Amino acid sequence: MPASRETVSDVELGRRAYRRKQNARSVLISFVSTIVFAVIVWITIINTPGWNRVQRSFFDLETAIAAWPRVIAGLWINVQVLFFAVIGVLVLSVLLATIRTLRGPIWFPLRALAAAYTDLFRGLPLIIVLFLVGFGLPGLELFPRNSAQFWGTIALILTYSAYVSEVFRAGIEAVHPSQRLAARSLGLNHGQSMRIVVLPQAVRKVTPALMNDFVAMQKDVGLISVLGVVDAVRAAQIETAANFNFTPYVVAGLLFVLLALPMIRLTDWYTARLRAREQMGSLV
């Protein structure tokens, strides 16, 4: 027999109509209040005594157009560094997290070494790591000559792998021990249990935190300019020095915002989706 249609009472239909009306009203109020707030802020800023001077120094359209080709070309270098740095961070951080979760006294030296690594690079500012790696390691003459872009990527990997490894470790330890025991009872060894059972659950638990770290890396990739790489930031610096105007920095900043915005929105969406799933569709 065909499935019968769901019958909805008049009371329920009235409730749904009321909720739709309230939602539309809330959206309208939010839109109007945002516009009013933006207008007030804009009027306040443009009526400050130094606005004309700031506008010429930071928001000059002709300077922005002239700086655009060099800044956008430099941003492509930032994207390349970010791509390889993300891959390196994921590989190294998973390795560190796995080492730190090893059990048994025989693994203590490796656990201690991994802990010392994470403590060191979480404590060192990234810009200092860039100087040490970009200028110190080539000075040892133990490695073949490489570009500053390469050493900047290595510095990002060393620093962010320390942070991301702790995120992975938290996710691994959040997996209930019964999952490991069940995997071992099925005949899986430690490596197979981690790869097939533990790590997939751990990654799902810490995905929002990992995405936030990725957003932070998107910003910090601009620091490789201190090594002489002509990325978006260094290109903006060159244009600023040539024109005696700070507008190129604003252009570079907006490009970094546009680069990070999709991941920021994706992070918010995934976090809300994960929270709704855990709470079975009801927010506490």
C-alpha cells in the first residue's frame, strides 16, 4: 500500500507560520541594525580631523592599481609555500602525535624527544625560527644550496607541526580505550589499530581545531618575507618604498583576508554541523 501522507494539524501549521514570520523579522532587524551601525562608523571615521591624510596614505586607488600586479604575483608564492607546508605539517605532526602516544618504557627516549620538540617550537616565536632556519642552517653548509622560499617552508613546518601534533594527540587520547582493545581482539597489531580504528576517529574529533590552525598558517606564511622572499608582503613593502604610500600593504592584507575567508566560513559551518549532530539537532 502507498505510504499515507503526514497529516498536520491547524495548530502545527500556525506554529510553523509564526516561526517563519519571526525568522523573517529577525533577519530584517539584523540587516537594518547592521546597516545603521556601519553608516554610523563610516560617518564617524570620515569626519575625524586626520581622515584625509589617512585616506591618501592608506587608501589611494591609483597606488593600489599600480601595486596590484606585483602584490598578486607575490601572493602566488605564498600559496605555493602554504601548499607544501600544509603537507609537511600533516605528515610530521601525525608522526609526533603517534610517538607521544606510544606506551611502554622502551619508547621513553622517543617520547621524551617528541615532547622536547613540541615544547621548543611551541615556545619559539615563528619569526625567530625563520631567522634560525633561513640563515643558520644554510651557514652550516651541510645541505645543498636552496632558495629562501624553501627554508621558509621548512620553518613553517617545524613550528606548526609542534602545535598540530598536540591537536592530533588530544584527538587520539580522546578515543575510548575500548576501541583499541576491540581492534586488538580482532587480530590487528598496534600500527593497524592506529591506522584503521584510532586515527580516523581522532581526526574527526579534532577537525575544527585543525582547520583553525590552517587559517592561522595562512596568515603566518606572509612572514617568510623576512628571509628576502618577494611574496605579497615583500612586494607591498617594495611598492610602499617606491611610492611613499602604505596602500600596497592594505592591498596585500585584503588578499590574505580573501585567501583565508573560505576556510574560515568552512570551519564555522563544519563546527556548527558537528555540534548539531552531537546534540541531535537541539542546541543546549
